[in-house]
Amino acid sequence: MALRRARPLFVIVVIVLATTIAALALSPRLCSQSAPASSSATPKKKPAPNPQFDPGSVNGGTYRNKTLGLSCKIPEGWVLRTEEMNAPDSDKPPDLSAENPAPSAAASVLLAAFSRPPAARGEDVNSSILIAAESVSAYPGLKDAVQYFGPLTEVAKAQGFTADAEPYEIAIGTRALVRADFHKDVGRRVMWQSTLAMLAHGYAVSITLIGGTEDEVENLMEGLSFSANGK
């Protein structure tokens, strides 16, 4: 069953924001060519998180989420931007279309980590890890994580990405997820992106990994683990 398009697709907005930040953090020349227009929509205040869903925390260079039984290692020296991306008065990512102008107010970024501050310029891709969650009630008809990847692939292609293959199932520890891989030429560099999605505890959860090489993305994925003791 296809998802209704009338709902804002928060996970896609987060991924587009991440890839935009990664692209803008390359050379100034590339930034001047690729900078998108800012959204004019008024930011919405996010409601208080569900007390039964653990937003997770970072300790000793590892993000842990008890509800999901998820651990994610953050490379040494990376910077965290989770609170900034969740701030109600922060700059919003660009509109994707007139039909889907803004992310859902019920969504939360659980982890946003970057290899360098997003505003810092560099010749290489600003590698990143983004983990986001949203109540499945925001997506009428959502029954399986693979349904994310229909509209996600369309938006990724619109952003210049090429899908490497159809979404496929993978297992990480005790958890089965759906994965999709993309790449995009950015000047003389290639941006590689892999997104994992799952439905758990009434939430749609996405994990997006971005790197300058396929090996870098795989190394970031090796830092993910799931245990059987999630709530």
C-alpha cells in the first residue's frame, strides 16, 4: 500500500538537510552554486517527547537508546548538533515542494553528528550520522519500513542522487531493517549515503549515514548495534 502524499515526510526532510549541509561544507565555489533557498514557513514548536520513548543520550562517544536497544559509535572529534536541529527557532531545511512544505511538528532528531561543524568549509564531504523518529500515526497506511523508500528515492533523485539498488533487508544484531544506498557527484567528490529504516514501538525510525567514500559509510555502519533488551 502506498503512503498518502499529503503528509509532510519528515525523514526525507532530515535527509535532505543532512545532504545539503554536507554539500555546502565543501568548497566556497560549490557553496555558491548549490545553496538552496530558505523556507519562508513559520517554524512549529515541537511537542514534548513521548515519555515512554527514550530519546537516547551520548556518553563516552556512543549514542545509546534504551527503547530501541540501539547503540551508535560516534567517531572521535565529531561535533553534535542534535539540540540545534530540534530547536523550534532554528532555521528550517528548504521546502521540498509546494505539496510538502514543512516537516511534521511531531518528529524528533535523536542524533545529529558531523565530522566538522556544518558551517566550516572543506574540500571533503562533511560526513554525518542522523537518527530520527516520528510516530507512525503521521503516515496513514504505513505498515512496513520499505514504504519509506518510494517517496525517499524520488526526493533523493530530485536532489541529484542515484540509487545504487532497490531497498533491501539487512540484519544488525537482533534487528531487521530496510536499507537503501545512494551516491551523488559533488564537484570532484562523490557523496555516499545509506539510509536504514525500521518501525518500532509505534515509531518510524531512520538512520542516515553520509560519507566521502563507500568504505567510510560502511565503517560508520559498523558502529551500529542492536541488543535484545530494548523496551
